[in-house]
Amino acid sequence: MNTAFRRHDKQQGAIAIVLGLTLVVLFAMGGLVLDLGHLYIAKAELQNGADSAALAGAVELNQSADGIDNAQAKAIAIAQKNRYDFSTALTITAANIEFGPSPDGPWSSGASARTSPQGQTFIRVDTGSKTFATYLMGIAGIASTSTSGVAVAGRFVNDVTPIGVCAVDPANKTAQYTYPAAPAGTGLTELLEFGFRRGVTYNLFGLNPLGGPSDPYLINPVDAPPGTCSASHSSAASTAPFMCTGSSAVITSGTGQVYTNTGLTASLAASLNSRFDDYGGPSVCDPATAPPDTNIKEYPCVGAASPCAATAASSPPASWMEPGASTLPSQQPVSLAGNKPNYQLPSAGTVPAPSATFAQFSGYGVLWSYGPAYQSNGATPAKAGTAYSVADGNANPMYSTAKANYFDTASYPVSAGAGFPASTPPSPYNQTSGPTFQAPSPAHPGQRNRRILNVVLVDCRTAPVGPASCGTMNAVGIGKFFMTMKADFSGGTKRLDVEFAGLIEPVPNSEIKLYK
């Protein structure tokens, strides 16, 4: 009997041991469910906080030092509105925030980015590791767990300078002239794009085909409809860095709506003139991020009055125009009739100058400094076909009622310089030596085609809707323009003399979004 009781006691002891071990396992398994569930929720909360902070900060990045400061402040403020571990406010500092030119970095601190903000259009927010006490896994020797949230947000900027100019013919994306057959011409066509002619120089301060205000518009480089417009984003101070680099982040295609600000202030000319290796005040440009062009030679008209220069016959552009003489070009841009280029549009006729009422050769200014006119490819709608040669130009009535020798075939370049694609039509600009070329200073290595401004073409048939600093306008395309001379926005006659070189298509997407 006593033996039986002793056996029963031993069995009870064994059951207690098994039960104890089982409870340890059960608590550990419960810990996996409860504590890992808690960790998962905390991770999601931290990630949401990082995401919202990064998105809020990215909106403020405008490639300026103030933009870096504003992005930091906004990210910190938005993070504070988030909670993790159910009730703890998410607190981050400037040390948790970095900036970079792409979603993959390289990353730099706010202080470092502030000294060179150009191109810094991405923000990285790291909440830092947060530690949480476990509920049940402590039994297994795991007293705490930790996790964090990391987010990257921003946008790729486009090579679109935040300037808007009235399209000459906004209703017709492409059109063409058809020149007469021999002997009056050779029957070639010439392509026009929104009323602009390739190879012709325009002063962008003189264009509005409806006769309204002719100053170019300043495009808000950060905000775009239907989003909210911040007037501060289209101020001269905010847009100057974008002018330096020739970039913006609002046009996701060639068309759509943009926010405009009326007029360009004098200080912004300095930002554009960085392309000529000019970094004098009040320029905010950095040669490292806004380098000069590889060719900074200006091409002024002939004469003593500004913007012309008293140019010798052997000096450009007189050297490649009007063979046998040195009086042309006597003006920089094409003449205007009102605020419209003084040539007939294809919608009204097949040639640009059916009579002496329209601009003749002397009224066209500097021609073909960046590139020639182009034929239409004959398709519907028309697109760029074969480039004109100087012989083609001289054989057709392109810039006068009757054909004339517009170009000196002995002086105009016959091939593009070294480093340019083999298919590039020869022009004075794309030379690497000779009278049409001037290199920047050795301290500032140049970048080819920096003198190109990709400008927003807006439909001025409808006035901006809304306040002057946030007016909404319709964009019809992106025009490619070459700066023939430095910009001058001071005094009574403001100048931004540029040669049209075609349309830019397509324009890459640039909306703010999360990347990581």
C-alpha cells in the first residue's frame, strides 16, 4: 500500500515537470504571437511616420538653401503628428534627415546639402531604432525588441527652365511652308512648330500674338495644378536655383496646366548667364552644379547700339551671313508686327514673305547660329525631316520675298566639331575652335548645350486665371531655345534673345513619390 502511494507521488512530480516545461513552451509561443505582433504594429507605425515626413519634406525641396531648411522643418513637424507604440509621439531631429540627388543617394546631412543645394531633390528620413519591452518572450530570455522606419521621397527634375513664353501659333503644333519650284526656289518645305521657325532668333520679351503683355512668365517650378500653389515657390529667390540649372519639376508631359507669375525680375538674368561663365552678383549659381557651356562665344548683331556690337566683317555672325558685305545682321531678333513675328504663318499662305509688308532679310536678325531650318517630313501631322544646308537656304525665299544669298557658303561651317554626334548639322555654335568658339575658364569645365533653354510654351489666347503670382495657364509644349547672347532684364528694353531649335518630346515624369 505504501509502495502504491509512493508511485503515485512520483507520477505527480513527473506531471508537474512536464507541465512546467509545457508552460514555458506555450509562453514562448505566445510571445511569438503577442510580441512579434506588437513589433509588427510598431514597425508599421514608424514606417507610416517616416513616409509622411519624407513626403512632406520633399514638397519643400526647390534646390535652394531655404528649401533644405524648410524640408527639415516640415519633416520634423509632420513626424511629430504620428504615433508609435500606440501612443508615443514620433520625435525626429535634423540628424535623422538626409538629402540627395537620387533615390539611391549619395546622401548628405542638411548642413552639407545647404551649402550646395542644387540637384538635392530627394529626402531620406530614418526614425532611428526604437526599443520595446516584450510581454512574454522575456521568459525565453528576450527582454526587448527593436525596429525602425526609413523612407525616401522626392522627384526627378526635368531639364525644363521655369520660363513660360507665348506660343506664336498655339492652335497648330506643326505646319509647313512650301517654297516655289525653280527658278524662284527649289520646292522645299520648311517646318514650323507652334509658329516658331528653327534657326530664327526671337526676343522672348516681345512675344504675345494676341497683343497682350509680352513679358515671359515665371513658371512655378515646384507646384502644379490641381495641387495647391504657394506664391513663395514662384518668387525670384525660389526660382533662381532652377534658372541656374535649367530644371523644374512640374511638367510631366508637353501639355497640361502650370502656375505662372507675371514677369521676370532683373536678378534672374544672372542665373541664366551662368551659361556664359558669368557668376558675378547677383548670381546664386554654383559652377559645380550649373557649369558654363563648352562654347561661351556670344553672337551679337552689327552696329553701335545695344545689343549690337561694332563687329568686323570677319567676326561672327557677320562672317557667316550676307556674303560680300558686313552690315548684317543689323538687329538681334526677328522683327515684330505688334507682339508677333513679322512673317506670314502657313495658315495664311505658303511662304513667309509674300510681300514687302513682311520682314525681309535685314529684319530677321541673327540666323542659324545653333542650327539650320528643317524640312517637313511630309507626314500628317508634320514632323522634322531633313536639315537645310546653306545652299538650300540660299536657293529658296526663306527670309525675303525673293530668294537671296543669306549665308556665306565659304564661311559657314561644313561639319560639327569633335565630341558632337556625327548626325549633328554643322553650325557656328558646335565648333571647337575658330572665330565662332570661345572656351570657358579652365577653372570652370564646360558642359555642351548648356546654352539651351527648354522653355514652356503657353497658350496666351486665354489670360492667366487666378492671382498674379499663382495664375493658371495652359501649356501646349516645350520649346528648345539657344541663347545667342547673355540675358539682360534691366532697363527699359529687356532681352532674352534665343534661337528656336525645335520641340522637346517627351518630357519625363516628375511627380513627388515614395521610393523606399
